[in-house]
Amino acid sequence: MDAKTISNGILRALATILGIALLLYFLYEIQAIIAYIVIAVVISLIGRPIVRFLRKKCKFNDNLAVVTTMLIMIVFIVGLLSLFIPLIIEQGKNLSLLNIDNLKTSLQDVYRELSDYFSVSRYKVEQSIEESLEKSEFISNLDLSAIPNMFKYIVGGIGSVSVALFTIIFISFFFLKDARLFQNGLLTFVPPQNEQSVINSLESIKNLLSRYFIGLLLQIAILFIIYTAVLIIFGIDDAIVIAFLCALLNLVPYIGPLIGAVLMVSLTMSSNMGTDFSTVILPKAIYVLIGFIFGQLIDNFFSQPLIFSNSVKSHPLEIFLVIVISGMVFGVFGMVLAVPTYTAIKVVLKEFLSENKIVKKLTRNL
């Protein structure tokens, strides 16, 4: 091997590394567009059964079916925005006028009521919780002035969200109108001999994920109804909004329900601030928590098994391990995408490595 061959090899390697680096940098710069496309794909998968229904049952032509489906989704999104935006703006106005000193005093009062109710002083503890808090000056050091600023940022971001929604809706429309648009774009990078296998894989992935995302919508709807009923029964303000947020948090496996429970109980207690702690605040918080747990039991023993068995064709233990591993490696975002990504990988493995013993066992239900 002469020096010229070696130098050419080094130059090619450097050019390859540079090309990969530029590609990664380009993908990083357009990450928002990539996110919009991914969301549009999800929306198109959810809307796909609606388009099929309108075409077959209602005899709509392709354009009318797609336009009707998009209108249904837009009405749904506008309904959500009309529900949340006024609430955020109103809370932002209220919090901008918030007396931080009075809020700190209220928090200290709530803590004292907690201490009195549970009789912390009865236990012979070396140092009480109250003394610890006073020494650490936890309450007094809380930067509660950040709360109004947070709502100002939320309101300021509404314009950016509007642009994102328009972009996602525009892309989703064409994905629904031409179901093979995404497929044809992907096939551009696939060797001709593998095109049919890729087409088969994409079709299976579309069917499975469509059922999966529709199942998730059903899951959220069931939890929303349960949470709303619980909150309305106990007279909690903004019950619909709180219920929807807590149901939506359930999309984040394992962590989401915990955050939802804390959020629901906290908002229940704050909505009754000023009333007697032992006879009003605590009982209501306990009853709401029981209702939340009831909703989670329905979800864990009915909704989730139904979704996983009928959509992604995976065992619940298998899904649990996939979600935990994804969470450890990629964090919360990985937990959310774990199930659809794992399902897509299984479909591809079945198509290209169907004779492998391990693949056969993993994909026997697909």
C-alpha cells in the first residue's frame, strides 16, 4: 500500500466524518421541523381510521374525507385552546398581583395546621420538622416571585405555539391526503431489492400504531371522565381543566400518574385555602386522592391491558421492561416514545429477520 492510497483513504475518512458532522448539525438546527413532522405523522395515524370511515361508510371522496377529518381535529384543538388559554391568562393576571409575603405567611400557617393535626410534638424526635424548617428558613427563602413570571412566559409563548399548530395541521393534511407521501419519501433512501419489505413493514406499523394512538385517546377520555366526576363532586374549582391535565400526564408512564396525583391533591388543597384544615381541606384532599387512585386502578387493570393486547400485540411485562429501559437511557421523552418505537422495531425485525429464533418469539403475535 503506497502513500497515495493511504492519503486518499485518510481524506475519504475525514470527508465522511465531516459529512456526518454537518448532517447532525443540520438535523439539530431543524429539530423543530422534525418534531412537527413526527407530530403530523401521529395525527395522520389517528385520523386515518376517520378518513377510511368517511370514504367507505359515508361515501365521501378523498378530498372531502380528508378536509372533514382535519376540521374535526381543528375543532378539537381549538376547543382545548379555548379551555386553557383564558384560564392561563386569568391566572397570570391574578398572580401578577400576588402578594408574595402573604402567600409565604399562608404556607407557614398551613404547615402549622399540619403539625397540629398530626401532633408532631407527641413524638420524641430529636429535632422537630418545624425547627428544621425554621433553621433552614425554607419558606422564607422560596422564590415565589417566579410564579407570575412563569405565567408571563406561557402567555408570551402562545404566538409560537400558534405557528407550530398551523405547521403541524398543514403537514398533517397532506399526510392524510396522500397516505403514501411519507412512504415514498422514505423509499428514496432504500435499495430497490428491499422496497417491498419496507412497504410491508410501513403498512403494518401504520395499522398497529393507529390502533395504539386511538387506544391512548380512549385511555385519556376514561381517566378524564373519572377525574372530572370526582372533582365536581367535591366542589373543586376548574375541575375540567385539572382533570384533563392529570389525564394527559398519564401519557408519561409511571412518572406521569405520580405527578398527576400531587397536582390534583395540591390544587384541591389550594382551592379550599382559608377553610378549616382538619374538617375541610384534609378530608377533601383524601377523598380526591382516593378518586384518583380509583381512576388509576381502572386504567392499570382495564385500559392499558386492552391497549397493549389489541394494538401493539405485546405482553404487559414486556412493555414495562421496554419503558423502564427507555426511561433510564433517554429520560421522560424516551418513556413516552418507548412503546411506538418498540412496536415499529418489532415489525421491521419480523419482516427482515423472520427466521431468527429470538425474533420469532418476540413477534409471534404480530
